[in-house]
Amino acid sequence: MSKFNSGGDGGPDGAAAPTGVRPQQGCSPSGPQPRSAAEARSSDSPLGQQEGLPAGRPKRSPGGGPVGPPRTSLFRRRVTPGMLLLVLLGLVVFRVWVVETVIVDGQSMESTLLENDRVLVLKPLPTKRFEVILLIDPGTGDTAIKRVVGLPGDEVSMSPKTMTWHHEEILHGGQLYVNGIAYDEPYAICELPTTVQAIKLPAGQYYVLGDNRDDSTDSRDYGPVRKSAIRGVAVAVVFPPGRIHAIGNEARPAGPVTAGIIP
């Protein structure tokens, strides 16, 4: 016959529990612990799992990256008066020493440039032969746009072209010579007879002409211009939209100059 312990480990009905068996009301240290719904959600979520990380280990975002302080957008940072001053100073430097735009006034550069064309001028560029430049007119002090045909040290001259009409020789236009070489200038409008005596340009001086030779005030009138009078090189027409184009240099050494013949 089995023996029962009559101590306080008895069940509710007074019967003693079998030896070696723990009552079910107790919680075993190695058994599963009951959790509330909130605790289960916290521990099952990625963020909840991070709370149990050892000290010193960086937390990770759901995407796997480290969790850091919130980033501030550059556009949300406060703009200080110093920042505004730097921006304005940069714009002034860019406008004064790098680039500017000018509006053509007059017909002296037709057909390359028309009246009211807006032209982009770059200032740091070196001046080369047959480029279009912005300069200070030595006669009026106003800004003007002309084409450089002679550099320092060049010898420049022009002489009328000839053609025959009803067995008579007729002078017209003007043939440009630079250092004794005749140049074709497809951009030039020149119908009136034009003569320029050979001139040797001294150091630091340039010979300029308008593309519309029949209606231009240029070095034929006021002589060579100094380098200090040149403000920049015109590189493109930027307005109006239908006139946008780069300003090129189409002059090339000409072949033998022949007389035109009109029957």
C-alpha cells in the first residue's frame, strides 16, 4: 500500500501529490514564461528586438542601417546674412570679370549680328584674329562690337577689287590683306570701294572692322584700338530664340584675286 505525505503539499482535496512531482501552479525556471500581448508585439518587432542588444552595440534601422540622429535637409537650414553676402559677391565677380550679355544697337555688324540681338561675351578669353569682340569705342566712349582683323605686329591693308563691265574696269568693295596674305571674308558686306594704306600694328594694339564695311565706324576712322579697350570676346547670340547661334570665324586665306566680269 502506497504511503502519502500528510504535509502542506497536499492538493485541494487533501490528497498528497506523488513524490517527485511539482504542483502545476508553480513556474519552472526553464519553462516558457507567459507574456502579455504588448510584450509579444514589442519583442517580435525589429525595433523591439533592438532594445535587448548589449550595451555599446549600435542600433539598426528596419532597413539594416545604423540608427542615428535625424538629418536636416540643406534647404531647411537657416540662411544667414553671411551666406547671402557670399552668394551676392560671387554673382558680382561672375558678372564683372567672367561673362556679360549686350544688346546690339545698329547695323555695323550685319549680317553676323542684327539689331537687338543679345550677345554672350566671355571676358577671360584671349583675343584672336577674326574674332568678334566687345570694346570701348575710342571716339565716343560707348561700347561697340567689331571684328579683329589685325593683331599686334600684323601689317593690315585693304584695296578695292576690280571687275570689268562693258570693257571698262570698275572698282568695288575691299580686299583685306594681313601680312601680305589676301583673306576671303564670307561674313563681310562691302560694295563701296575701300582702301586702307598698309599699317604696321604696334605692340598692344588691334585693328578692328565692322562686318558691314559700308556702314561701320571702325579702325579706318579712329585707328587701332588698345588692348585695354577690349572688354571680351563675343561667342554666341543667345536671344531671340530664332537667332541663337555661335559666332564663328569663317575667314580663310583667299586664292588668286581675279577680276569679276560683267558682260
